Amino acid sequence: MTSAWLLPEHIADVLPSQARRIEELRRELLDMARSYGCELVIPPLLEHLDSLLSGTGRGSEIKLFKLVDQLSGRSLGLRADMTPQVARIDAHLLNRQGVTRLCYCGPVTHTRPDGLNTSREPLQFGVEVYGHAGLEADLEVHDLALDALRRAGITGVILDLGDARLLQGVLDGVKLSPEALAALTAALAAKDVAGLAALTAGMPAATRDALQALPSLFGGREVLAEAARRLPAHPLVKAALADLDWLAGHLAAVHPEVSLGFDLADLQGYAYYTGIRFAAYAPGCADAVLRGGRYDEVGAAFGRRRPAVGFSLDLKTLVSLVPATPLRAAVRAPWGEDASLRQAVRALRERGETVVCVLPGHEHEADEFDCDRELVREHAEWVVRPL
């Protein structure tokens, strides 16, 4: 028999020290998002399956846990990503004109882990900006994303940029089935030159040459000029390269500590993104710690197509990448029935102090707090003195 205390694979309890760090960071990031003008929303953990899959591409269905609603008999899903939910809120519940900035933080669930050491229950923090199609919104979201990593204590960040419009321009006029397009984007992301050769056989020569050039177009800002020479002079391609160059210039001016890179063949989420996409990498982490970009079609499924750009990250992963913060300073107090003692403890807590009352027989137990002071009685008064 399986032990009752064992959890499913890639599901774990969050113990006090890590839970404290996650909660402190959650509060800090939400406050930071508010300083940008973002409003907090809290979507439900589960809703109708069709709604959760709207605007994300059908490939996301494999990530969703599914169940049947005992009340209606309809299929429900546990959310695997909060962006479709926030798009629904923007489109129907708020239904505002102009720019809307929303932020959120909550658990999502995945049927399969994204990597060997990743959780199937990430704690997703994200920001979405709706209603502005210009690059100003993209830049604001990039600034906010990089500020979030800085607040978390992540240094040595590498920001990888790309654009979904490049492939759209290269494939203009070429009809592919969804399965063939998925295989093509996977081969491009993996830089599978042999696979690309097989997949592009029979395509027009210009298209084939451009697709086979994409895997080599990665590196610094000079890649954009090389891409302009090697890719078709299609309006979408030209617009994508110009926008990437504009964005890179502004990011480099304000975030000189961040290394900017370009991988024009990395098309993860191609069915989802409609413009610039980005991923941030941190030292010691093989996968991206943050992903985002422009996804103007996400609200179309809810009857209101709105420009949209945003990002999301997993707070659990983020906390695991930075050193532990010092324990919070606290006051150690004796336990007693004396009313003056209880009033003194209450007054300290109301001033923002952490007061750990030592229960009888447990004088040396305090794992999560650094009791550097103690509450003692001197001359009929309770006073705090250093330990």
C-alpha cells in the first residue's frame, strides 16, 4: 500500500522557510506591478474547458487536468495558464476602452512537468497590458519583467528576443497543415538542419533558403542586420526586425546589466504569439525563468480582439535560484498569565514586531525566527533587551 504521506510525482509541499520567501516575493512583485499602474485580479482555479483553451492553441490541451462538473455535467479544467482567464476578464467583465493593466499571482497545474526538476503546480505571477498596439506597451512590459527579476535578486540575466512575424513573413503564400507547421517550428527551435531540409523539400526556393537560414541567426544585435540580408524583404519581416532593433536600443540604455541576445529560430509558442516574444535566462538554470511577448489574438475567442502583451514566471522556481534571506529578527517572550505581560506582547506586535512566546518546556525551539532580543521584567515593567 502506498504511504498516505507520499505526494504525486513533481508535486511537493512548501515548507516554512521557502514559503516565507515565496510569500515575501509575491507581495513585493505585486506591489511593484501596482507601481506601474497594474490592477490585481484573481481568476478561479477551474472553469469550463473551452474557455481555458480559448486563444492558446489546441496544443495546450495536453497540459490541462480535466474533470466533469457534478452540477452541470460539463467538462471543466484546472487552469494551466492564467493568461486566457485574464483575457476573458478584460474582454467581458471589465470591457473598458483604452489601456488596461492587470496583474495576478496564483497556482496553476500541469499534467506533465516542463522539465526534470520542475513542479506540476507552479505559482504563476504575471502581468498583462491590453489596449495598446504600439511598441511602448512592449517596452513597459519588458521593463517590468526585468525589474521583477532584479527585485528577486537574480543577476547575470540574459534576455532572448525573437518575433513570430518572421516566420509568418517567410511562409507567406505557403499553405501548411497544423501538423506540418508544428513539426517545422519544432525543427527550427531545435536547430535541426537535417529535419528542416526534409520538411522544406518541395517549397519554393526562396522560402526554403530562408527557413534553412533561420537556425544560424542567433547572437547579438548584429544578427538583425544579417537577417535583413538573408531573409525575404517581406513587410512582416522588415517590421519585425525594425521593432526588435528599436526595443533592443531602449532596453540597452536602461538595463545595461542585462545581456541581450536574439534567436530568430526560437518559435516556442508560435501558435500563441503574434509579435515580439522574449525569454529571460538566469545563471544556473537551463530553462527560461520568465517568458512573455505580444499575443493580440488572445481575446478574439471571447469576442473582443484587443492588443495584448505580457509575461509570466513561476515564483517557486525564482525563489530556488537566489540565496536564502536572513531570518527575521524577533523578540522572545516568556509565557505567563500575567495581564501586564500579555499587554506588553500585544503592544509589541501592534508596532510590527514578531514576538515568539516560549511555551513551557520549549525554551530552545525557534527555527524560523532569529530571536535577538527578549522581553523581561525589570522594576515592575516589561522591557525589551538584547540577547
